[in-house]
Amino acid sequence: MPNPEGTEVRYFVWAIDDSNATAQSDTFSYFVQTSGGNPIPNAGFEQWSGGDPVNWYRDNGITWSEELSVVHSGQRSLKIVNADDRKNIYSDTVQITGGHRYHISFWVLDNVTGRARIFVRWFNESGYPDNDWSSVYSTDSPQWQRLEWEWTAPPNAQKLIVALRFYTSNEKSTVGPFYVDDVELSDLSSNSEDDEPHSLLPCHGFKSVFYDSGGRLHLRFDAELKSNVMVSIYRLNGTRAFRGEFFVNSDALLFSIPLESGIYFVKADIGARSFVEKVVVLR
């Protein structure tokens, strides 16, 4: 496993394809992971000093410890032994560029009655902070889950910290244990939209996805929706060809998008759920 704070970059592709399915509707799970270039210091909680993870901070009301057994990757993770309601952990400050769009993610194991969500704190040249909050919360599960969100930095922002807030249930004054690992920050504006690789989370929630001869993409979901849907389209090499948000008030979405011939992966984000499907475009 490469050092999360190193400069080495490697791509890992995991794919499952049912050769008996049709080209337009078969299931294809695709995951691209990059390491290196992550500006968050000690992003994998591998470095500790005096019982604390280096470059990380906590509110009063949080007890944490070094974890060696329950890890997402590497040798260590951060164990939140107990957390009072609405208490936070924080990264060290990171230099950023105002007006750029940033993607932030945490891996969390939340197998307790409680939840967590990401927020970001921006700082301008005067040091004045401004908070932005994700609307996605962790869910109780014995499996690691990735919490992720995107924000556009205020025009005058120069630094940020990324943070995770914990919430208790109605029955308890504290919550724990949580496990946290592999925090990542990426600048989506540092490269063009077409050149940047992204991570696709393998999920299944489409009934069908196909691209018609008129240049329209058809998405049909497995349930009626009444929510915003973020649709991203990726090329075979993992670079993004399109990203847009739609309000869907049915089980289907149809929109025009010019695509060249080739294989693409369509990802729909609906709240905390992510669905990925392969589509073949023939022009």
C-alpha cells in the first residue's frame, strides 16, 4: 500500500461484467483509486505522537485512540472511542485556491446508533472562518463506507480544514466507537473536467441505461424518485465527460448529451446512494 502522503500514483481497476447481458444494460462495477497528491497531512492516521494523530485535533467531549486492527488501509486508523453530540475532529490547515471546486472524502465505519457527516471550514486572509456542511450522513453498517462531498471555495478563501462531526441518538448522550481512515482532498479545478480521474462507487439501482440515436441518454431507476440526482458520465479511462444535477419526479430521466462513440460509465448520486452502469455509444 503506497504512503497516502507520498507522491507515487497508481491506478487499480476492479471490474465485473456479465457477458450474457446486453451491451446497453449489463452491470459493470468500476473503481479507480489514486494515491499521492493528497494535501491532507497524515490522511491515513499512520503517524501518532503522545496518544494523538499528528496534524489532527478534536473538540473537548471526544475520546480517541490509535487503532491497529480495524483499518480501511495501511496499518492504522483513528478510533473515536466516545463522542458527545455535535463534537468534531479537524485536520490541520491546508492551502487552497479561492473559487476552485474541491472534493473531500472520509472513510468511516459506523456500526453504532449515531451518525457522522463532513464539513469544511474556509479561512480568508483575515483568518475569518466560514463553514459549509455536507447533507450526507453515515449509516449504521458493519462495513466501511465512504462519505464524500464537493464544495466551491469562496473567492477570497486561502486555507481550509476538513472536519467530521458526530451525532448521538436520542437515547444516548455519547456515541462510539466510530473508526475513521483515508481522508482525501482533491482540487477539481486544477485540471480540466475532461482530464481528471474520479472514483466510481459500485452500486446497483438502475433498471436500464441506454443512449439513443438522437443523442439522448435514458436512465430508468428501480423506484419512483422525488429528489435531486447528480449524474456523472465517465470515459473508459476514468476521466469525466459530463456532470449535471437534475430534479427527478418519476422513475426515469431523459436528457440530451453529445457523446462520441465508445464505452462510458454513468454514475447517479441520490443522497447517500450511488449507482453505476455501463453504456455503449455507437455513432
